[in-house]
Amino acid sequence: KDMAEYKNLMEKCDSRIVAHDIRRMIVDVKKVDSHTYECHQGKIGYRQFGSLMYNQVHGYITAFCYFKEYELGNVSIDSVKSKCAINLRCGHFSYAKIPHEFNVILGVTGTLDSLGPYENEILINEYKISTRTITPSIYGAYKLKYRASDNVKILFSKSSHRQEIVNSITEARESDRAILVFFDSVKEMGEFQNSEEGKAITDMHTVDETCANVGGEVVAATKSRAVTLFPRVFGRGHDFVCREPLMKEGVHVIQAFPAESKSEEIQIQGRTARQGDKGS
């Protein structure tokens, strides 16, 4: 409080606002080391729905993270200055409450019949969803080749788990198919790629949220004999369309981790056998 900068600020601004936000800064600066973010191309971003979002701000933590990355040489001083400001709180809102402002709520999902009791209770009691309709696909019968008794494997060591993934990739590649492998995290994806088992696979590509051209990587992943590794966030929302005439059996998907819910498993399965194509 004895600093000239502090006294000058208190003279120009509402002292109550300044004092309140300084208390917030003191709390937030202690959270920097445990804060999860990614620094990419001189900017700090946060992962959301499979993409890296650069327009999010977490209180004053983001600003202090810019100071930290500047000291590490990862961002410019101009980037730091652009984040240095007092953030005035003008209000709060909840995305979960916004639907209550409307008279009618409509929704579309591919996993309606796989929702658990908790999700169903929220739809009925919280959002008053009273009518549900499950419509068959306009592309006809679902051509996914999958049987849990044959296709679900439980392995008890990392090496055997990785080898099973390699075996599945090799078998599908021999039929000139594209292979998508979904891992629980970027870390596990990298561990497989650098493992002795993983090194047996040639021309293997990895895609994550930091890729500059995610759309292009998704298109390339469905080319004949392509092998592409993804973290689990790519298991929903991305359209892997196959237009390769050589791939008579379609794209082969490997889920290398247990899903947290049935809907997640269905979403990942849905990256293949799309729009009337075959898949497994």
C-alpha cells in the first residue's frame, strides 16, 4: 500500500473495487502452479470440446500464468501487457439455467436410448422434457461390425495391452483399411507411440487439440492404410467420412480405454460405419 503505483491507482479508481480485486489477485497468484492450461504459439489456451480455446480467462490466474510463461520465454511482453487489467465483475450466469428462459426446449442426440438414470432424471425433472422420439437412420441398417464377446479385450499389463492394439492395427491394415485409435489422454497416446510395441507400426500419426489443422488431419485419417492416434475428446463431434473405394470394410476403430458411460462408447463407435458405410 506504500507503493506510489498503488496510491495513484486508488486516486483514479473506486478504492472499494481496487481493494476487492487486489484480494482476488492475492488468492489467484497462489493457484498458478496447480492451474491446468496449455501455452501454444505464444498464447495460453484451455481445452474445451476437443479444441484449444484462447478467449477464456480464469479470474486473475490466467494473467499470472502469462507472467510465468514470459519468464520461461514462451510468450512476448506484448502478450503479457494485453492481459494486465482489472476485471470488473458485472454479473453471473449459468448455462444450465438458460434453457429455463424459453417456453419450448428441443434437442437432438445420437445417444438418447443410452442415457443413465441420473441423466434421465435431469431431463424429466429439471428441464421438463416430456416427449422423446427415436428415429431410424435415413441411411438404412447400421453396418457396424461389433460383438462385445469377440471385440472387448481385457489385458492385465501395459505391454500386453499395447501389443493387442498393434495386432488389431496390423490386421486391419492388411485389408487396406484406415485405423483410428482413441486413447484416454495425450500422455497415454504418446506412451504407446514411443513404446517398443508401438514402434512396430510405421507411418503412424498423432492428432490432438494443438494441431493447427484439425479438420485436415481428420480427413487424412480415413485414407486407406492410415493409422492415426487421438485422445478421447476426438471420439465425439468429429465427422470421419470414408470415401476410399479400396476400403470395402470401412474404417476400423480401436478404443484403448474403458468408457466412463455407455453414451461415450456409442459416440466413439460412431466414428465409423457412418452414413451407410461399413465399419468395425
